[in-house]
Amino acid sequence: MSHPSSIFRSKPNAIETLFGRTKVVVGVIHALPLPGSPHYDGDPIERIYAHAVAEARRYREGGVDGLIVENHGDIPFAKPDELGPETAAVMAVMTDRVRHEIKVPVGINVLANGAVAALATAKAAGADFVRVNQWANAYVANEGFMEGKAGAASRYRAWLRARDVKIFADVHVKHGSHAIVADRSLPELTRDAEFFDADAVIVTGQRTGDSAAIDDLSTVKRSTDLAVMVGSGVTRDNVGQIFEYADAVIVASSLKHGGSWWNEVDPERVADFMSIVRKLRP
């Protein structure tokens, strides 16, 4: 049954469709700097691929449900029209190797807001979903003015015959000022993403590692029929409260050595986190 305020035809829960359950944990593989990025110093490309596969194994050892491959090592990030074809090319090969190493749903996030590049990567690598940080509306990000890419990306997805690739879209995304859309409430921003055909919505804190406010999460949950995810700041201490509202969480920093995104995944942290999650499941 549709939510009373729904403004798009109802869809199956994208998290249940992909994972066969809710209360899902998706780990993030933060790739090493890729060719063309500021901190790439000519490392052999095989080392980049091997690092991603090793991180996937560590997540698998801990028992996560899915993975996102992300070019976080490319910081500071380029805007979508400044991304070269090398980014999607390298990410596609890297993701293909990860996908064959760990048999779970895999997604793509090309920073910053590289929706078209992410879809190209997903199609080439056989990935299941993409995360798009600004799907609808516009805001001022670290990278400057950032426009929603729903129109162009949706048409590109159709042209690729890749409508099976799900769109996970952030709402009121971290690392930005939303003064441009300050006249639109959080419920309206959520419905904007739904209206523009996203398959799930993501709630975040202010920056990487910051927890989403429970009030915001509750508001988003009440405002849409779509699956709701939390995309930052999830820890062993708050995951129980988060799963009262969210269908899935995207986790990275708290599962790394020292709790820092730039370190390797710590299998013991992952195992501890997943043991807590399993107790929360029916």
C-alpha cells in the first residue's frame, strides 16, 4: 500500500529485493588513489585491484551483507563533468574482481556525484546498485555547486539497458550546504528523490563518520514508501536505534583500524559489529 503522501507509483522494497531481508549491513571499500587523481603516484594498477579485493575478504570474514566500491582515495573530488573515463574504467575492473571474490550484492559510488560514471561502472562490472549523493535538487558541496543528475542519469541507465541497477539516493547529503533548497522541508526533499524515481533513500550526518540524527531518520522514514538507509556514522553503539527506522546501513569508518576511513578494514571490528546486528534481526 502506498504512503498517503506518495507521489510516485509504489515499488518493491529495494533492500529486500537485493538482499532478501532488511536490517542489512553494506561495507564500503575505499579504493586507493586511482589514475588521474591528485594522490596517484604511479602505483601498479594491480596493487589497486589487490587492495580492493583484500578489503572485500576482510568484510566477508566479518559477515557483511553487501559492499560498495568507492573512489574515496581520489580526494579532493572532481565534479561529475570533470571526471575522466579512466575513473570508470579502473573502477569497473576493480569492482568485477571484488564481485567475483565475494558473492554478495555490490554497488558503486563515484565521487563526487558521478551518477553517469557509476552507472557505466555498474553495467561493465555487473554491479547491483549505485549510490548517488545528489539525485534531485541542488546544493553547495565541498566541490562547489552540485546539481541533481536524475534526468541525465535515468536516461543513460535506460540507454544502457541497465534499469536493473538500483538507484540509492542521498537526501540532505553530508558535506554540503542546503541553503539553495532551504524552503523545502526534509519530507519534501525526501519526496523529491522518490518523485525522481530513486529506489532507496539515504540519510547521513554532516560529514564522513558523523551519525545521522535520529529525528531526521524518523522524518525521512515517515515521508516515503521507499527503503531507507543510513549512510554515515553507524557504530556498534547506535546501530540498534538506527535499525528501528532503517532498512539498511552503509558502514566504513567504524569498521576500520582506529575508526579512520583511510585505514584497512579490521575483521574483528566487523565481526563484533555483525554479532550485534544478528541479535537485532528477527
